Amino acid sequence: MKQKILGLTATAVVGSSLFASAAAADSVKVKSGDTLWSLSRQFETSVDKIKSANGLSNDFLKVGQVLELPSTNKQNTTPVVTPKVETTTTTTTKAVTYVVKSGDSLWVIARANNTSVSELKKLNGLQNDLIRVGQKLVVNKETTTTTKETDKKSVVNPTKPISSQSSYSVKAGDSLWKVANQFNITVAELKVTNKLTSDTIQIGQVLKITGEIPATDKQTDTVETNPTSKIDIMINEAKALIGTPYVWAGNTPLGFDCSGYIYYVLNKVTSVSRLSTAGYWDLMKPVSNPAVGDFVFFTTYKEGPSHMGIYLGNNEFIHSSSSGVTISQLSNSYWKERYLGAKRFAK
């Protein structure tokens, strides 16, 4: 199969979804700032389909990595002749290692290898952040998939136009975010369509899916033209959670850590992956001075960005602290001396 390598062009829109058109391609070369979610929106597919097509076991990408793109559904009523094949797939995994040098830390190594501290600790069975010079760490696992196809008999498969509305039956392991991402819509749109008042869904529940829009012109019709409204919605959702207790790795109203809290409220207005604070730092664009709805970052219990919140204006930010979701002052001596900077989400 002849491959086409495309660079991606994105237009930042504060507080609103970002849509960018692209020509059809068989593969794409990862650029700085790319994520599985942005690529899935760019090429009108889903994160799960890209991961499946490339044998990925996590959401981390490397700059320069070439990803195979799953085929997308285009509206077409012309019969298409496709070969019937038998496919044999072989997958091999190779560990990529790194030898610790003087001055290294888990955060520095994670940044250099486009991964996270938690993923490094998981890959190496580390119980804390302590490492020693000369220690060999696994920083990634490269998966190679080899597919062998044997042609059989060609068959004619007429393709059907995509329906403007369909339904989906909830399966075990599904969440509103996962379903929304699969159909290229936001959690907020999914909740409005189905008149949902919470994020809880049940196995077997049938959800109406609107906005199944593979064509770029239809996507443009659904873009929110007033980004301020999305910022207001996000901040209102954030404030409604004041008093929610702190729970390590929590990302539900039963309890949040700082990045889980950001993940939850952002998904009220768009679709984002669950990342660490350092992951969101890498994903967002820096700004010199925060505006309402921007994100502020701090270094607390370890080197690098390890805590974050949402800027509310008037030198205030809302975050999930050790005492739960609360509003704090940037001028507070504790936060002032640990402040790293502000960033803006442009997806």
C-alpha cells in the first residue's frame, strides 16, 4: 500500500472544539503537540480505532512516529469492489531503555521520552520517585505488528449513506467520554441529546447519537461560535463541585485529585484524555498572563508541574487541593513561590 505522509495544521480556538480538514491518507507522521484525540478529530475517526490499527496499549505518542490511519466512513452510494482476504497478524513488543545520568529525575526522563512519570513507574515497578545514576529504566515499549493478507475472491459491497442520527447500546466498560469520542461529538452534546442530568450510564442503555459528522462542512456547522459560553459552562461546573473531597487518582464527583478534577470539568464542554498534570502542561499552549478559563500550574511535591487549577480572574483559581475542591489566591505565599505559569487549552 502506498503511503502518504501528512503534516497537520491546527487553528486554536479558546474554550471551543478545534476542527481541521485534511485530505484522505493511509498514514500520518506525529508532530509536536499531536495527541491521539487531536488526530482522531483530524481524520474523522476515534482514539480506539487508531490505537487498534497501530497496536497501541496507551495514549502516548512520539514525535516522528508514523501511525496507520483506519479507514473512515465517507458518504458514497457507488458500489465499491473490495477484495476478500484472509489476514494473519503477528505482534511483537520490544522494550526501549534509558540509562540514568547525573542530574536526571523521573520527570526529566518522562519529558524527554514523551511519556509520564506514572507510566515510567508502572513500566519499571517503582514505588517512589528515587532513581540512581547508572540505573537502566524502561521508557517505552515499541510494538510492531506484521499483517499478512491472502487474496481470495473479490466481492461487490455497496456502501450506504451515513445516517444523520443513530443509536448506540451501552456496553460494559463504556463511559460518556468513550462513547462521545467514538462518534466524534462532545460529552455535553451527548448529554443534551439524551436529556441526561449526570454522567452515569447503564449497560444496555440505548443512547441517541446525533452529530455523526464525518464531512468537514458538517463539522463546521456544529462548532460553538461563542467560546466564552463554554468557559462559563466549565467554570460553573467547576464551582458546583466545591467541597468535593480529595482522592488520589480520583476523577469523579466522589473525589478528585487535581488533574482528575480538570479532566472531569473539561469533558463538560469538550472531549479530552485523562492525563497527569505534566501531561496537561505538555498539551496546552503557554500564555504570559492568565485569562478567565486558563489553567495555572505549580510545582509542589516533586520537580516539574505537579499541581494545576482553573483561573477565575481577580487573582483567584479553583482546584482540588489536599482539603478538597476549593478556591485559592495566587498571591498566597505558598502558591506564589511554587507558581510555574499559565497555559490555555486549544482543542
